[in-house]
Amino acid sequence: MSVTTASQTLTWRTVPRELRILILARTINRLGAFSMAFLGLLLTEHLGAGLTAAGLILAAFGLATIPSRLLGGWLADRLGRSRTIALGLFGCAASQLWIAASPSVASAAAAAVVFGLAFEIYEPASQALVADVSRPEDRPAAYALLWASTAVAGVLAGLIGAVASSIDLRLLFVIDAVSCVGCAAIVLGLLPRTAVGAPSKDEVPARPWRDSRLLVLLGVATVFATIYMLIVMALPLTLRARGLPGWHLGVLLTAGALTSVAATLVLKRITAGRDEFAMMRGAYVVLALGLVVTAYADRLSLFVVATVLCGLAEVALLGHSMSLAAGLAPEHGRAAYLAVFGLCWGVATTVAPLLGTQLLEHTGPTVTWLVPAIGALACAAAQPRLRRHLT
């Protein structure tokens, strides 16, 4: 299989064909992936749910994504990558159509739980596929390229969501369902349908929960994922608290997407030949700096600076962390390892809204951003120990 040489950066023309197909499919899916942000509004405004009930339903969705990811890892190492991705996407499509057609809160709640159970099935398979088709030295840039492509699509998704939500909130879920089906069709039609299969009699079964290296990496990644989700949740509330107009958020989302693309194009060239743990330590320091700037920002220009700093760090950290997790796994258990590693996002999705809202309410925006900055510095300090544990 042809991959880029060490002197090249990973671009659309130089990545393996399978990765190009996956990026295309996931980008199309991401264009419609805006419905979850509006589920609370659908529950409260259209179905008459109270805020407490809506919060519980959203929490139930988040909890359901945890077994969803584990199931996705198990299926990906047995059914194959493309079949598992398609299965998860069809499940997402069906559950979102159910949400759109729900006549009551109870029906929407059941549909939201089913949506959560399907929501993460395709992630371990997607992430394992990137590792399958990339050389170890190319993986950080490959993961970053996939993330950056979906980030750019996310900006366009916001525009589509804004238009659709002004017509009917239920339309958002229908559009998202259509994008899921379109993504699944590309995956089934263009990606090879090969299963990795269970380990042979001579191979040791994959036991990610018994691998202390993975669990240590998972702990650090959970801190990072929580910081990331805090940024997503707290940024619009911080802009409002600082008296800035809502359109500033769109500018910052665009700046973040452009930063992701630019950083991805040069990531491999910058990191080639350098110690990856030292690079991650530096990225955490840059992330902390961006969070500190945000803590004291009072104008758009400062928020843009902070967004660029955080975006640069996130591209490096997302790619390298995923690459490290994939490198720990045996080939026949790669998706299972990545499924366990990906649980950091389920924990973060649950913790970040609770932590962020409490910090904003009781301490204000400044402390809300300084707390994750301290967390980022702690992750930077942990890199030497992480290196000793993993190598």
C-alpha cells in the first residue's frame, strides 16, 4: 500500500486511498451532524419537557455512548471496519428519524437512548482503519487530517443547522439522518469489506482493560478530553458574559477550523524526527497558554489569538494520543484498544457540562478557564512519566 514518504506532509493526494474515502464519508456525515446541539430545544420547546427532564434525557444519551463505543470496538475486530461503520451510521439514522417523529417526551427519550447506543459504534472502526492503512510514523498526521477535515465540515454544518432550525427543529434530525445514510453508502460502496477476525490460537487475545499502559494513557487523555469539552461548552457562555455579540462565536469557529487545516498540513514536517512526548509536552503548554489568554480576553482579537493557540495544540494532541493508543494494540485487537481509549470522550462529555456550569456560576469566566489551564500544565508535566511507562 502506498503511503507518504517521511519528507512529505500528509495531504489529500498523498494519503492512502482508504483514508481518502473515510475522510470523504466522515466529512459528508459531519455536514449534517448538528442535531444533538438542538435536542434540548426540541424537548423543551416542541414537546414541553422541563429543564430537569431535558437534562436527564441528555445525560442518558451521554451514558449510552459508553457501551456504544465498546460494542463498536468488539464489532470492528470481527465484522470488519466498513461493515461496523455502516451499521453504526444506519442505527444513528433510524434513531434520529424516530426522534423527529416522536409525539411525546417519553418517545423522544427512548429514541435518544437508542441514538446514544448507536452514536459511537462507528468511531473505533474509523480510528482503527486509520491505523490499519498508515505507517506508525504517519499516524499522528493521519489522525489530525481526519479531525481537521471534519472540523471544517463542522463550520458548514453550523450554517446549515442555523437555516434548518429556523424552519423546523425536527428537520435537523432528518437532515442528520440523511447524512448518516450517505456516509454509510460511501463506506459500503468504496471501502473493502474485510474483517480483521478473532485472534488465532497462537495469538494472545486482546485485553485492553489489563494493559496498564493503555489505562495510564487513558487517564491523561481523559483530562485532555474534559478540557476540550469545557472549551466547547464554556466559550459561547463566556462571550455572552463578556458582553460580546453572538456572531463572534462564528468567527472563532471559522478561525479554529482554519487553524486545524493549516496545522495539519505542516504537522508531519514539524514533528518528523522529534521526540513525540516532548512534542506533546510542548503542545500542552501551548494549550495552557491559549486557555489563560481566554481567561482574560475581553475583545474579539484576543479570543482569536486564544482560539489559534488552542487549535494548534489540539491538532497535535489528538493525533499523537490516538497514534500512541493504536501503537499499543495487537493488530487483531486494535479496535478494541481504541474503543477503550475513546471512553475518555464519554467521561468528558458527562463531566465537562457539570464542571463548566458550576465554575461559571460560582467563580465566573476567569477561573473557569484557569482551571483547565492548570489541568493542561499537569498533563505537560506528566509526559516524562508517561514516556517511561509506555516505552
